[in-house]
Amino acid sequence: MLGNGDVWECWDALRMMRETGCDAVIIGRGCLRRPWLFAELAAVFDGREPAPQPCLGEIVALMRDHARRLVDFFGPRRGILQMRRWCTWYIAGFRGAAAARWDLSRIESLDDMNRVLARLDPDEPFPMIALRTSSAKDGRRQERVHLPAGYLDARDDDTPPAEPRTVGWDSALANG
């Protein structure tokens, strides 16, 4: 059984596995801002503490490497267009990110990206407050794993749980 949903840090994956009994956890949006999440997961599953969160300078170095690889793979124009979408994820939550986002969404080259990133403080620590915030979910924060009612009642039964019923659902269906 696979667990999925709102895994933003390694501890979310461990908690999900303990609470649900799932065999593995699927990582989605949580790695978009923090691709080093996989190294953190490997550490905790090996019984080690994860490394501290990187500072902005380390993330900028990762961005430069990511951009270079995209340019090498897709070519200069398409590679930079691909990188534009990743820039926002990488710098979210840091001071000056809102102003830099506008410029990063318009970069035409690696040099353009480097000029924008040079305006940010490389020593700024990772903003832990932004860790669990998802731009894909209107900036809301989720702290807890939620399971459908009765989901853990029969772990050996592969039948999915029945759809939850809400008051007025049947009449809404009947009235179209």
C-alpha cells in the first residue's frame, strides 16, 4: 500500500507510514521546493538525522546546476524557459523572493538568472515557515495526515473505502 499527500519533510513520511501502515510514501509537491528531501528521507530511513536545511547560497548553487543541466539537455532557449518555472519554487519564502520572482519569470539566459540571484543574500537561512506552504493549495498549511473513515479497519482488504456521503448529496444528484 502506498501513502500519498502532503509530504513536505522526512518526518511527514515517517508519520504517515506509522499512522497508516503503508509500505511506501509517494512524494509530490514537497520535492518541488526542496529536491534534497530525498536525501533527508534516505537518512531517516537509515536511522540517521537529516542534514540541516541549506542556506540560500547553497540553494542558488543548486539552481545554477539545475539550469545548466536544462540548457545542456534542451538547448539555451528551451532550457531557460524550463528553468523559469523552477526558480519560483526554489526561492519561495526567502526575503526578496517576491521582487526576484518577477525578474526570474522573464530570464532569457543563465547570465540573466545569475544577475537576479546575485541580489539575494546567500547567507540567509532556509525559511522554515515556508516549508509546509504549498502554492498549489492557495498557500494553506497542512499539519496532519487525514484518512477516509474506516480506512484502517481492514488493512488486508484491497477494496477501496466507500465514498463519503454528505447531507443532501442524493437529492442533489436526483435534481441534476
